[in-house]
Amino acid sequence: MIKKDKDYRVKITESPGATSVSYGTNDQFLIRGLASKRLLKGKVPIRGSKNAILPVMASSILFKKAITARNVPRIEDVLRMSELLNLLGASPLYAPEKRTLIIHGEKIKNPTLDTEIAKRLRASIILSGPLLARFKKVSFPYPGGCVIGKRPIDLFIEGFKKMGARVIEKDERFFLTAPKGLSGAKIFFKVQSVTATETFLMAAVLAKGKTVLKNVALEPEVTSLAEFLSANGAIISGIGGTTLEITGGGLLTPLVDYKTIPDRLEAGSFLILGALTSNNLEVTDCNPEHLESLIETLSELGVKLNVGKNNIRVLGIEKKKNLGQIQVKTHEYPGFPTDLQAPLVVLLTQLEAESVVFETIFEGRLSYTEDLKSMGANITIWDSQRVLVKGKTALKDRELHGPDIRAGLAFIIAAIIAKGDSIVNNVYYIDRGYEQIEDRLKAIGVDITRRLRPNPEVFAPGKK
Ligand code: EPU
């Protein structure tokens, strides 16, 4: 059961009276900084991955019967996707205490995406593939750009055309039809795209004949979706590689539940926090294999890590004298993730070194550095995709306005190491991707309080 009030506080309850999940759009965090002292310690458990569960939720449309997902994080984006699926008719049932989600994709009758919610959730685009494949038509609004960049959808439109769909765009809405159903096709993605790969992988499962997807994204979330579909009878080869071959067939029968993989971006952010604030912080319930590029980068910077099978312990940082000029370039997986770029920049402000950071995936993902500068960081913005960071600079308390999920978490990290009491606004963004982050921060010693922002400006939840 899903309820929504005018403030976008959403409640999903297992049954009337059960625990509900509800966050406000105008919450803010008050954080008392540690003034660079290494005082945090303890364990941080990592929750299920946002970017893994969202496509799996969409994949429910490919099934004859309800699917069950476990280890589902209690985050806003799961609620948004549940709302969309609920409006389509899939009656999602979420038990937050058990972190279990059941979705009846088989009950969907009408493949039309709600404009308001779809526009606020960029990932809504992944519903287009399975809906079009199953219903031979789909209609969705242009998901738009957002604070991190333009976010085009050309790969989606071109790919659907190759699979035989007719595309009409009218009043910022797309109407796709394929009266005879989608046909298998060869699709080469000119850029690697996570959500485009997921969308066409799902569409191909119900298309006629064979689909070959080339230059696909290699992110663990893509592989996890492919493995889930394959375990439930989809015929997919090449999983984990750059070419996927899918032989289309009928609707899938659920055979195995989905267990959401650990969120590598959340784990990575806590490792960076540990590098800055702790000599003994253990990140648990994670998959270190998904974090190789960060582990390599942190080790080069002198961060002492003890890497286990499902956990990583941060044991402090060596003072390395000759770090030279540090170069960080974001890259598709397995390269350095764009989603960890902002937390890493906070770390770079605390090293005695010069670092050049090149954001290659999204052209608008360095705007948050202005706020770090206002805290005292020495950052020169060369252009919209490159900055020079000179450390080490003490950070001062400030009131910050997180522009997106990942920069929002970077601001929390910056506020924790700063001197004084900082405020991080737009907590809504952080809630979209991180489950009750303040509880886990408090448990390792952070002085953090959530409160309603006094005199909030009119706030329009953004798109992602
Ligand atoms: N691109 C195109 N045309 C398209 C689609 C993408 O040119 O039709 C370009 C993008 O502009 C970008 C590049 O392809 O330059 C890669 O973007 P991608 O499509 O992979 O991004 P996405 O699928 O929209 C996912 C994650 C993002 C994450 C990126 C990169 C989900 C729901 N979102 O986005 O996560 O940053 O991959 O890894 O999986 C977040 O969680 O905060 C977030 C933004």
C-alpha cells in the first residue's frame, strides 16, 4: 500500500499499521565537525544498491507472476519507482523491516508512465524497454536533464527504432508503438550507458529472435540484472563482457528471488570518510571486488586498508611525502566511478599534494566544488569538467546545499572534517540513495541531527 501527502512524504506499508518509511523534502542535517581529528570508529553496514534494485524492479514487467527482491534499501528512489509501478498497476508490496519487495508486474494493464514522478526519477526510463516489449506500446515523458548534466536519451530512441518501434514525440512526451512486437536487432552503443544497456537487455528478453548489444556498460549493477534474468530462464550470453546476446522468448516464470547486491558507491563513500577521520573503521556487508579502482586509488594516496571477503577496514593514512601530482579521471566501470568523484575531491583537499580531477562522464558534476571553496578548499575550476585541488586546507563550517545525491554525501563528509557546526540542506537528495545515513554515522561517532529546515525555500525535487 502506498500513500503520498502533499509534501511528497511517501509511506509504504506492508499492511495497515506496519512500520512506514517517510522522509521530508525539507529536512536538513546539522553536523558538528571534528576539526580534522581522527575520532570515528566502529562498523558501518552497507545496504543494497539503489542502481541495482531499480532495474530489477522494472524487470518485474517481464514476468508471468510476482517477483520478490530481498535486501532492498529503504530509500526514496525505491519509493519513487514503487509509486510508478503502483500507478501502472503492479501493486508493489514493500516490507521495510524485512527489506523485502514483491512486485506483480503481471497485473499491469496500461503502459503509460506518470509524468510527474517519471520526470523526477531519471531511472524511470528503464521501464520503457520492458513495457514496450510486453505491451507493444509505451508512453513516457522526456526525463529531462538535471544538475549533473544534459542526460540525453538518443541511445534509447535509436535502439527502439532498430528493434522495429515507431517513435512519435509530442509535447515533451514520447509515444512508441510496435504493433507486431519488438524484433531482435544488432545495437552498438556509441557510448557505454548503464541504463540503456539495462533497458535493451530487458526489451530483448521478450523480443522476437536474437538481439546483440555491443559496447554495453560493465557496471556490476548491469551484470547483476543479467544474472537475475538468466537465473529465471532468460537466454543471455556474454554476461560480464562488452557484448551481450539475448535470445527472446515468452514471459519469464519467477524461479529465484533477487538479492540486491551491496551498494559499492555507499561503501566507497564510507571508505573515503574513514580515510579522513579514522584509524579503525570497518565497512561491512560490501563486495570489495566491485571497488577495485577506489581501493587502488586510496592505497596510492597512503590510505591503509585491510581488505576482506565482504568487509574492508580502514586503518588510517600514512603521510606520504612524494605524492607528486595526483591525476584522477572518472571512467566507466571498472574505472574510477563518477559517483565517487565528489567524496574523493573532499579527501584530496586534505592531502599535501596537487590533484587534477577530470570528470569525463557528466559535464555538470563539478559544480559542488564552489561550496567546498566557500569552506576554505583551494580549488581552481579550469572548466566544467576539470578542477585543480591544492591541499592541505582546513575546512570551515558552512551552510551547504547538496545539488545531487553524491555531492550531498560529499558535503556530509566535508562537514564532518570541518571545524564548527555545518548545515547540509537538500537532504532529500541524500535520502534518495542512502538509507537513514544519520543513524549509521551516529553509530561511528558523528554528531549529526536531522531537522526540518526553518523557513525553507520552495523546493522542487530534482530528477536523476
Ligand atoms: N548518454 C548518451 N545518450 C543516452 C544515454 C546516455 O549520450 O541516450 C551518455 C550520458 O550523457 C553520459 C554517458 O552516456 O555521458 C553515461 O551515462 P549513463 O547512461 O551510463 O548514465 P545513466 O545510466 O543515466 C547510471 C546511474 C548513475 C551513474 C551513471 C554512470 C542509474 C539509475 N544511474 O546513470 O547514477 O552516475 O550510470 O555510472 O543506474 C546516481 O546514482 O547518483 C547516479 C547518477
